[in-house]
Amino acid sequence: MSGPLAAGQAQVTNWPGYIGWTVGLAIVVGLVYWLMRQGWNWRRTLQSDLPPLPEVPADPGPATLTAAGRFHGTTTPGNWLDRVVAHDLGTRSLADLTLTERGLLVRRPGATDLWIPVEQLAGARLDSGIAGKVVPSGLLVIGWRLGATGLESGVRLDSPDRHADWVSAILELSTRTQQTEGTAS
């Protein structure tokens, strides 16, 4: 076969060219993934001075509130793009929250569970985003301290209409605890 038909078939069956482009694209994607992983590890190294997370107690106490939702990550206060990745705090995961008189327990399958003692709770608020994630229906943002470092963790409950109840309960608990600590001094 010769002529215009054979020339057209040669362009369609240019397998070495397709394979070359595919391999090149795979290398670029792999390089971008590797660079992102290196950035995550670099951030973890920068945050290695954070003290260890408090141990989850065997009995956190009777539940005041419970809810299921999704943990979206932790940032430094006032900077919702500064994700904290140390101690698994930057890992998005499902979450079961339990608020007690002793603190807040966040059970996270596939990630480290988080226990925030009542003395470390610094408040709560509603917001639309945290850690680079914007959630139109809103997030419950919980302020807390790990050692001397202030942190904010964002959770979207499965029932977002309960966010306001959680904000009220956490604010009331943290305010009461701060007042008790102030009078004890």
C-alpha cells in the first residue's frame, strides 16, 4: 500500500511516540508527587518541636455531647492555610467526637486519636474553611493549646445544624474552666 492512505495510517499507529509521551507524563506526575511528599515531610520536621499529644484516658467521663463527622485538619490560630502535620494532626479522617466535663475526645479511624483536656480547650467557632479546605455548609473550629502552642482543628459534623450546639457547649466548658483556674490562683 502506498499513497495518502498509507501515510494516514502511519500517523495513527505511531506507538513509539504515544509510549514516549505516556512515560514522560508519568515521570512528571511522579516528580510532582515526590515534591509534594518532600514538602509534607519538611513541614513535619519544622513542627517537630510540638510536645506530644495528651494520652487518651481509659475513661474520659460521661458524655455531654456526641457526634460523628469528618476531621479536616489542624492549623495555627488566625492562619487557616498553615496546616499542622506533626502528630498526625494534618490527616483528614472520619471522626467520632465526644465532649465530657474532662475534655474533648476525637476518635479517628486510620489516624491518631486526639484527646484535648478541658484545661487546654480555648474555645470554638463556626467557619467556612480550615487547612486549605473550604466547606460551604460550614465547619466547627475548635481552639486548643498543645503546650504553649495555640492550635485550631476543624471538624464538619454529619449534622451541620448541630455545629452551634457544639460551639455553645465548648465555649461554656472552656469559660467555666478558665474561671475556676482564675479563682484557684
